[in-house]
Amino acid sequence: MLKKRTSGILLHLTSLPGKHGIGDLGPSAYRFIDFLAASGQRCWQFLPTGPTSTAFDNSPYMCRSVFAGNPLLINLESLVQENYLSDKDLEDGSLFSEYIVEYEKVTAFKNRLLHKAFWNFKKSGRNPDFELFCHTHENWLDDYALFMSFREIFAAKPWYEWPGYAARREAKSLNQFTVKHADMLLYYKFVQFIFFSQWQKVYDYAQAKNVSLIGDIPIYVALDSADVWSNQTLFKIDPQTSEPLMVAGVPPDYFSETGQRWGNPVYKWKNDNGKINNRLYDWWLARFKLIFSMMDLVKIDHFRGFEAFWEIPAQEKTAIKGSWVKGPGRPFFTTMKSHLKKLPIIAEDLGVITPPVEKIRDQMGFPGMRVLQFAFESDEKNPYLPHNFETPNTIVYTGTHDNNTTLGWFMGKKLSEQTRERIRRYLNSYDDSRISWELVRLALSSVAAMAIIPLQDILGFGEDCQMNRPGTESGNWRWRCAPRFLNEEVEQRLLDAAIFYNRLP
């Protein structure tokens, strides 16, 4: 449970300023932590950090692995310091936009240099730290390296379209492949070694500055991922065709007449004999152990899926003909807690949440979420209005990565003038140019123990800076903050607010 009043900023790592086209784990991350500390903010929340793919528009919620780190987040300047690259190698890196991530250009640039760094690493001889890393993470790293190498050999086809021996993971063939393509597998392990080495240094620096890192894990994983390929018996997948039998989504509602068919394979929480699938529990335990070693607090996206989830026959094109299936419920979390001692989890409880979901959340002491942009389009009983917050064990947001920026939301066409007038009255502010800061102030002044504000709202940016537009398939996850916006004026304004609303430690 959250006990101290704190505040922080929501900013994905890719949105950080930086030289090489995308935010990374280098100097810009350290400078942002300094900015947070100096402005009285004690939390930095970001999106999932796994390897993304252009096939999914580089969505951090559709990763090739929930264990591995995103190579695009590796800082290249650090590789120069370690003599894996030279200053000359980075000369072309100043040709990128400072306002958006140009993923195809960035990916080509970084992959070329990561391969060059790998060969220089290989020439340098035995590295005990690398060997220790590989041994420590062998429960997922070996399969991830195999998966990525197979994808490279099979022209980036999804694993269920690979030859049978590879898709079904025939042991003899896997061993032969490992020997034949040893350098390829070693490359993918090297990249993960660099990512986690850089991550640990950033995490240590954040702790030294008294800044907590808040991560994000989607409940489901992508079908074409190392996670599903290497653990096919944990999902409802046809063992003959390797195709999913059931997929995840949500039923028809106010927002969609046909619901949402996400397409992720659903978990096989129980074996065919009706008993708990202990292997799936072990997989989740390993997942939690790794992410809790990297971060202080973690939001579980679609938390309600642990109580009950919407299961759709894979052949259905929409979510209409799905059905609710009971999830593992509270016993799952008590089992995890018995192994981990503590579960620093945020329950993403947005949308239509049932009493059983709230019961699990409250019994486990997990803080829920309240989003101010959802508060004004009904009546005075709206649960997202601060006067209706039932407990301080809550995290309040002006908006999330899926929302428009506050300025874009308020000025956009979706709000009626009646709703705008209601917002003005609630804020007791009739200067629309101040709307972003007034909503920030409302979040900070609430009883919620933690307030997390998207950086776009702190800076008063418009809808062109929205991170993600749900329902659209391209053009998302690209926004970046130019370095000049993180200045002393913003720093002082945040510090004054943190002091005024008692959110300093």
C-alpha cells in the first residue's frame, strides 16, 4: 500500500532527449533523473521496455519477449567508452529528428553499430561479467537468442510458419542449430548483456537520487514472441498446427459494438485435469522476479484479467462471440507473494471493473488508478472525480499514454461545451490557456497518495504530442521531448507545487 504522498512524471524512455534518434539509457536518462530530483518528483513511470517490432508499429505492449530488453534503448556513447565502438562510428547519429522517433532509420543505425560492437567485444577475449550474466539469465536468455536467430534465418516469419522442427522445438535440431549458428546466438546474448548492464547503472543512480522507477507489464504476451514459442503448453494453442485456439480481448461496450479482439493467446491457467498449471505459475514468478529486480513498482496492464478474462475463439474476426472465463484470482497473487515476500504492484483498474476485481485489488493492498480526463462526462458521483476518491491508496493521473494530452483533450471535438463548462467550474478556473496546469494542480491536491503526470501535460503540449491513439495501427509511440523544455523554470514550478501539496518526502 502507498503510505507517503509523492508525485512523479510519466515519460517513456524512447521519449527522452538524446543524440541518436531515440531516448536511451545514456546521459539523457541521468539528466532526467536529476531533473526529477531537483523538481521534487520521486517517481518516474514509463512503458514496457521489451524489444519492439516494426510489425507492431513498435508498440511497447507487443514485445518479442517480456524478459528481454529493447536494443534501441542501448546508449551508443557508453559503447565508445568501453572501446566497442569509436567516436567516428557515431558521426552519422546527428541526422535524426529531436521531436519524433523515426523507427526505421533508428533501427537500421543502431543495429549496424550493435553488430560492430559485438565483433569488437568478441575480439577482446573472455569476459567473466558476460559469462555470469548468461548463467544468471539462462532460464529465458537461451530461448530468446534461439528465437531471434531463427527469425533471422527464416526471413522474419512468425514462429508458427517456421519449418516443423523449429516451430515444435525438436531437441536434436535445436542443438544442431545452436552449434551451427553459435555467433548469431552469442550476438543476441551480448546485446542483452549490454542492455541490462546499462539498465542497472541507471537504476542505481535513480536510487541514489531517491527516485523510484515504475514499470509496466502487459498481462498478455504477443503470439509471435519468444515467450509463446518456448512455452507453448502454457497457452491455449493447438499442438498440431501451433495456432491459437483462443485469443484475448474485451467484449462489446459503449466504445465498440464489436468489442476488441487483441489476438494474444490466452493462458492455460488450469491443466486438462482441472488442476493449477504450476508451470505457468513458475513462468509468472520468473517474470516478476526479473522486473522487480529492475524497478521499484510495476503496473499490471489489464489487471482485471486475473479475476476473469474475455476469451474469443481464434477463428472469430470480432470479439462478439467471446465468453468470460474465470482467471486464477487472489490465490495466484498470494502464491507469488509467498515466494517474493512483497508484490509492489499497481492494479490498472480502468474501465468497467466488477466488485470481484476490486476485492482482489483491495485484499492484496494494490493501489488502483484514477484518471482525471475520465471524470467530467457524467455526474457528481463519477468515481474519477477527486471528491469521490475512497482511499489514499490510489494513483491519480491527468491522463495516461492512451489519452490525448490534456490540452488536446480539452480543446478537441469530443468534449461538449457543457462538459467544458463543468470542468471550468470544478477547477474554478476560466482561463482555458491554463487547463493543463490546472488539471495538474487538481491531481497534486487530491488525497491520492501518488500523483503521476505525463510530461506533455506539465509542459502544456497539444494533441500532436499524444503518445498513442488507441484504435490506430500506425504513427504511434513516436513523440520525443527536446532537451530545452526540461529547464529551470519548469523545475522550479514543479518543486513549488510538490512542496505546496505536501508531496516531498
